[in-house]
Amino acid sequence: MAIATVVAVAILAGHTTSAQLAAASEPSEALASLKTVAVPEPPNLGEFVKNKPAAIALGKALFWDLQVGSNGMQSCATCHFHAGVDSRDKNQLSPGLLRVNASGEANPDITFNAGKGPNSVLQPGDYPFHKLADPNNRLSQVLADTNDITGSQGVSLTKFIDIVPGSAVDRVQVVPDSVFNVQGTNVRQVTERNTPSTINAVFNFRNFWDGRAQNEFNGVNPFGSRDPGAYVLKAPTKQSPLQQVKISLKNSALASQAVGPPLNSVEQSATGRVFADVGQKFDSIKVKKLPRETGKKLRVLAPLGQQLVHPEDSVLGTLSRWPGPGLKNKSYEKMVEDAFHRQWWDSKQIIKVDSQGTRSFKQPQGALATDEFTLMDYNFSLFFGLAIQLYESTLISDDSPFDRFMEGNSNALTVQQKQGKNLFEGKAGCINCHTGAEFTGASVNHVEDERVDHLTLVNGGEAVYDNGFNNIGVRPTWEDLGVGGKDPFGHPLSESRLAQQGLFTSLLNATPNDTVGADEHIAAEGAFKTPGLRNVELTGPYFHNGGQLTLRQVVDFYNRGGDFAENNIDNLDADIHSLGLSEEEKTSLVAFLVSLTDERVRYQRAPFDHPQLFVTNGHPGDQNAVTNDGTGQATTTLLELPAVGAKGTNTPQPHFLGVPPERATTTITPSSTTPSLENPLKGSITDEDCPSGSKPKFVSGGYMCVTK
């Protein structure tokens, strides 16, 4: 089953990306089994969803479907395929594009670290990104430092022209990329932050590192009531005039998050903008037509039409066309109809949207023009967001050794892990931020009644902060403002700052739990959402910049009191200070963190099973040379993630770059060459596995189809 003409395909051995640690001074909640926590759900979900299992099936198909991206080979799962994160190791670096100057104005750094660049391969010796002569002393000699980011590769820079009826590939125009190129040939862009995990993300009150995916879903984009122009359309009956309505679904940060990447010109979509606005995170939200275009494209395509679905898939197995690709007797149109109430998709009217975004309603007259949409097309962002939220709400890892220990099995943890648990709750102070059964202070349970809170800073001052967001000195504050940044409408992302400005109620559709004085200091700049720690063993590299390779490196970071405490002193959380942990204590703490891994995640067992996926992993060549495919873009390397059924696999998910979590910085040495892998495909691949007119050429770890 060929999905591209010239690609390289390799069996995915796996690595990983994301899951991070932080700190706070908020009184902690006791650790507990995750089975004790109810899954958050919008109270008015029934106004939209009529069949939850059907919506979950739709969400799983959409999440894994490569056809969602403009290039027909980019899905949500492309950046969340390994324990909910991204394990790729080639073309995964981004320079400091979110840097600002002292006035808070964009000042992107477009220069990569010496020796690395677009399409380079990550090596264990690259980490940590801030190397010290003594890992226990942040004031010791700095051996190396970079503000590069381990992100996730998305799409090459292109301008969206139109969809092509019946095709997964949009019509686009290649735009020369001044940052992500090798010798003038565009390579895939890389996100400006490390990829957080989708597993257990349903428990987050807000999503994304900077919290821009609001708890309230507006049916259109990530920004909830912040966007005054976010409307969906409703048809009380098929014959009645369409109504423009504002909607609000609370406890829906996952839906808000889900509708971001399909519009993002780095992650999944072509865009109408050029790279002159590099570093502006929210550029794609201005391209209002894309949700409708995505719906219009997918409505006529076979769900997962390029991918195999295992016949024992826990959600989609009964629909599988195995051994053929896709789902049987299903279209996305039918899946939406099965899942959602008809007033959101059934109307005889069509919607015409002109080049200025002005809407008009009319009766259909023949085939739809490119600027005309059905009600289902128009409201597709509503279906996309809620369906993916409901699917991701099933991705809950609540059966780790830690959970079993908290449920009464005293033998579930080793003696060393129990020692680590005591350190986590005591001397190390991790629980101050990674609190409760969710192991994060950014959870719905922890935040919903106390969104704005006060804390003590390292410098002894008092400040107001967004509960669950902290500056812990990972990088200098001005390299990335985090929740201290602004939304696309010019308002602070920080809810504390909105309360101070009197905008909390109007922009968040809620009442602040506390008043914030005009002269009170807001600790928002350089603060990021505290991630949960479950499965953290599998989700490196760590922090928002992906700058730490192993859990031991993370523990070293906290033990020395962060890396940039002095730089960030005006906003640094008071829990960031030297801990004085012994080497034995560090090892015990890492062992406890490993106990948070659910074996179902490690072996991809239900609900963590999935359809087949092809993920891009850079481009044939290296950072010095790539092959132009004739359009100004580099040819692409693909990795195959085979379809997995409910019983999972016998092969565990590996650690990022194959390095175990307990490995300390001092034992890691740089490698000057890419590791050589035995080719797993030699002897099983023939000319028939390549497109007509080409033949296989075996390379390290896979093969390429080249012209005869």
C-alpha cells in the first residue's frame, strides 16, 4: 500500500518526547490511585452528542487519520504516537523562535546550535541542553548551552490554495522557508515547544504548555469566550433558517486543544501566511476557513483510508476492513450523523463564505463551489473537537504499580520505590506541584475552584499566579514567556492578569475566586503548566524545551535548584532551591517515578492500541544535504507503526534514544555518527513493494524506493 511516490520506510523501533516536572508552593493534595478520580466531562454534552460510543469511534479515527493534514500524511497521532508523545530523533530541533526582548516584543532566534540544524539526528550526548561541570551545582562551569528546542516535526511551509475533491492532499504552493531548510530546500518545520502527552490529559484544566487551550470549548478554536467571533450554526429543523449561536462546554480543554493543530501552519496545515511572522504562535487562527475546508475534504474520504485497522482494535475492530485499509461501510459523514444530534449537521441550506469571511445562506444549486459549505462542513470543528476529546478521555492510565500500592497491595512497590515515594512527598518536595492522583497541580480537581492563587517567590516576595503554572528556571524567562504571553486578541493568557485587569468574567465566562490588586505582582512570565508524571519513564525528553534526556537528569536539575534561578528571580517559585539529595536518594526517586508506568501503555494494550500509522522522521540525507523532490521540498523518510489490537504487543515501548531513565549526565558521551541499525526488511522486500518504475534500495534501518 503505497502512500507516497518517493519515501523511505522503516520499522519503528521507537524513542520518545515529552512529559515534564515543575514545582509550586500550593498546599499539596495526597497522592492516590487514579481510579479514585472521576473523568471530567462537560455537563451539557448531551446537547451535542447523542451516542457517546459512536463519538469515541469517530474521535479515534480522526485522531489517527493521516488524511487530516494538508499534505495527506499528518495526523494528531503523528506527534503523540509513543506513550502519548513523540519519540522521533531526526529533524526534531527548533531554534529559539519564541524569544522576546525586554519589552516583551517578538525577537525570534533563528540560529541553530553549532553542529546541529534542520534534519540533524539527536544523540544522547546532546543532552542536557545546559551542561554543567558539576550536575549538583548550578553555579559550576557551564560546559555547553543552547536555547534550541526538542519539538515535533510537522509540515513544510506552504500556502493553502484549495482542497482537491476526493483527494487527501490539498492544493498548496510551496513557500521558501528561511529557517527550516537545507541548502535552500524546505524541510519540515518543527514546533517551538516539546510535545506533552495526550494520556491522562483529560484531567488538565487547561491544555498546551502555556494554557491557551481553554477549559471552555467554543466549538471553533482553542480560545473559548476570549474569541468574540466564535460561532457555530444550528438548524432546529432541516427546513428552518440557520441560526448563529454561541456555545460553551466547560471541562473541555481537550476539545479546545484538539482544534488547534489542524489549523496550525507548523503542525498540520498549509497557511495563508508567509514566514515573516515567525515566532508568533497563534498565526493560523486567522485563517478562518480551514476548519470548514478540513470538514469538506474529510466528509467524502474513507476514514483511515490509507491505514490498516487491526480486527481486534478495542474501538474500531468491528469496523475494520482488515486485511485492507480503512473502515467498512463507513464515511466520516455517516460517523458524524451517528454521533451528533442532527440540528448541528442537517440542513437544506448551504453557507457561502466570501474572501472576507462574510457568511450568507442559500439553497443549493448543483455542485458546491469552493467557497460553499454544508452545515456539516461548517460545524466540523465542533465535531472534531468533541469527538477527539471523548476518545482521549478513554486514554487513562490508572493501573500502574503505584496505583495498586495505593489500593492496598503493599508488595506492588519495591523497597527502593517506597523510599523514593517518601522523598517525593517529603525532602524533595515534588508533591508541592505534582499533587493528587493526577500528579499535577494543573488538574481540574486542583484548579477549578481556585484558578487564581498567591505564592511566595524565591526572593521572598509575594505574587499572584495561575494555579498549576510555575517558573522553575528551566531557561531564562525571556526565551519563552509561557502563560505570560498573549492570546491572538491581545489579551493576557494569564488568568491572574485578566483578574487584575477586570477582564476575567468577560473573557473566561466565570467568576474569579479572588481579587487581584492593581499593584500586586503577577508571576506569569516564563511559567508553564505542570504536567502529570504518569508514564514519565516513557515520555522524555523533559520540560517545555525538551532539554533533559533522562529522569536522572531531571532529578539533578531539581537537586541543584534549577538552571537559571538567578536570571528568573522575579518570577521563580520558592520550591526551586538546592535539595541536598544523595546519589542513593536520587536513584530511589527515579525508581519511584518508574513505578508510575502503566504496563498497558508500555505494551500498547487497550485502550492504548491503535491503527497503523506512518510518521515522518526527517528526510533522506542529513543537515548538510537533502534531495529536492522537484517542488522545493525535501523527500521524506517514513517510519511505520504497525496496527495493534486490544491485546497489545510483546515488545515494550523503548525509552527516548534508547537511554534508560536512571542514566546520569556524567555517563553520557556524544556520538559523532548516527547509530547503525541492522536492516529488518532485507530479504522480505521486492520490486513489488515499490511504485511502478522504481525498485528498493536498502539503507540503515529500512529501504527507499528509487527510480530504476
